[in-house]
Amino acid sequence: MKPRLTRVLLICVKVALSQSSMLPLGNGTGPASVDRVVRPVGKEANLAPADEKSMTTDGAEMSAPQQTHGQLVPSSRRERPKASHRWRIWVLLAALGLGVAALVLAQSWMNRPPLLPVETVAPAPVTRVLAVNGRIAAENSVEVTPTVTGTLTALPVAEGDAVEAGDTLAQIDADAQRTLLRQAQARLDAARDAQAEARAEFDRAAALDTTVARSVRDTYAHKLEAATQEVARLGAALDQARIALENHTIRAPVSGHVVSLDVEQGQLVSPSTPLMTLADLGTLLVEADVDEAYATQIATGQPAVLQLAGETQTRAGRVSYVSRRVDIATGGLAVKLSFDMPVVAPVGLTVATNIIVETRTAALTVPRSALTEVEGETGVFLLREGRTMFRPVLVVDWPAARLIVTKGLTEGDRLVTEASGIIAGQAVTMEQP
């Protein structure tokens, strides 16, 4: 028995003995008392006969006082403890025994080795998977923006509509541009009249070649050239005004569906305002971002398992595109995954994506909870003859519950799967599966 438990037991025994020594005698209200009867000495003394008995104040019998040489000797009596007092002693001793037994059990329970989960290391097939969330996107999509500034006077399409290339998508107020077009046309007409007059003058001077000085003919020639150049310039200005007028009508650049509509009729728009997005929904794919920590592990052609939100079935696919640039702001690497079989789904739908990075037919793995760090070295605890032993290991760091061990373990090792709070050399008990 432990010294501390022994001391507790001795204290309990002393308490029991002290309690038993204080049990009442006589009438049970206090220690036994000695009744003294004092009677006068001499003739006035009324002595009781030898067989006469006296009574104490509580009614108990006592022997008559004895006379010795004319004096009375007080008589005394000590009563036996009652039966109820003896039962109290036995109950106290029984409670003391139960308390000691409880202390012994508690001490043994506290000193027992902790129970730990243990597994036997064995090779098994392993698939290293990177799980990311992506969204459905069209393989070909176009964001439609205006090239002129103005107010939307018409918006004949709605989100979800199918359009063909060249269909009208929106109309911007073009009254001002029509005025500019008429002005450009008028200037061009005037320039053409001036060109015709310059040509007539030049022709007359050429007909009078022998009578007109050469300098005059050169002047008419320069005037005709200038008029011709003006006509060409104003013609180009007219074409530009006509194109600007056409730009006030927004037409579909490709065939597809209106997957998003970002403006409303009456809104002021400019070249920096996206109007809508057109997409060809015939071929859909998944767009996702991979954390830069795993960017070097992803490559085109890797298989993937894709699950659309709201569905229980999975679809096969593979990585079709990997960006060559990591986004500095987000630290993400853009990837695209294609479906092996065509799929119909709304653009923007969430897709749970599992990219299969590596598959091994046999490998040793450990739970992430089994890993710990001792003096700056990563390792695990093994069970040897009822005690823990630290073993450094090398693992493939990966966002998974179990990690592949490349060095430090051998088949058959007994591994402590929960390393929290464990130290090397600690006595433990193996938890039965």
C-alpha cells in the first residue's frame, strides 16, 4: 500500500477509536457518575439494614452504604454499555472499511497506464486526391460591351434567350449621331462640287495649252488636286459617322445564349459598361482554382471525379487546361476540367471536383492525428513492450486524413494513432479494436 494511503487509514482508525471512547455510560447522557449519600454520624444516623437497597436519582438501584468505624463509605456503580452503542461501533467500522476499499480502488485506477488506440502498419492501395470546388462555365463565352456612350433606348432580349450572330441585342440613342452623319454628308457634297469646278478650270486651261502660261496651268492642277483630297477626307469622315451610327445598335457577335444581363432599358452606358454575356452552351466545362501550394502537382490529362450540386451521381472528367500564372492577389492557379460525356447544366453551378493526382498499388500510411513533433523533428509513436517509442518519419504532405509515409516505418509496426499528450517511454495500454 502506498505511504499516503497508509497515513489516511491510520487517521481513520484513530478517529474511530476516539469516537468509541466517548460513548456514554449509565443513562447514556454522559460518563457514569458516583452517587454519594451522606448521612449523619452517631445516634441520629438512620442506617438501613444490610439487605436494604437505595435508589439513585435516576431510579437505578445501588447497594446500601457500608459503615466503617462510624463513618459512611460512598458506594459506586459502573453500568455496562447498552446494545445500541455497540451497533454504532460496528457501523462506524464498516463505513471505515468501505472508505479504505474505495481509496485503494481509486489509487489503483489513477495509477493504471492510459488506454491508447493502436493500429498495425500494413501496405494498402492509396489514391492521392486533391478536392476543390469549381463552377460550370461555357467553353466559348463573350462579354458584350458598347463602343459608344449613350442611353439604352431598347433592350429586346432577356436572360436565357437564344440568339444568332447578327441579331440586335440593344439599341443606344442615336439622334445626335444621325445629325453628325447628315452634316458629314453635306460637307462631302460641297467638296464634290468644289472638285468638279476645279476640274472644269483645269480642263479649260489644258485646252488652251498654247495660249495659257505654264504657271497658270500648274495652279489649276494644284487646285484640282486639293479639291480631290478634300473629297476623299470628307468621304472618310462620312464613313466614320456612318459606322458610329451603326455602333449605336448592339448586335450579337456569335450565336449562343444570353447567360447574364447586366443593364436595363433607360440606363446610361459607356464602353466600360458590360451589357451582357453570350455563351455557347453546347460544350460545358468546370473552372476551378488550385492553391499555389499544390500548383506543381497538377497537370493536364489527370483524371477527375466531378459531382454537380444537387446530384448524387458522379461524372468522369479530366484536367484540360492549367494556367501558367498564379494569381498574385488570391494565390490561386486557374484550371479547367472537361467532362468525358456532354452535360447539360446552368452556367455557374457549383461542382465538387476531385482531381486524382497519384495512385499507388501499395503504400504505408498513417493518420494525421498520429503525427507529432519532438525537438523539431516530425515523427510518430510506436508501441514496444507496453511503452511508447518515438520514431522520425517522412510523409507526403497533402490535405487528407491519412498521409503516405515514405521513410521511417516498416510493415508490422504498432502505431499509436492519437499522439496528443503522449511522451516517449510512457507506459500505455493498447486499446482493443
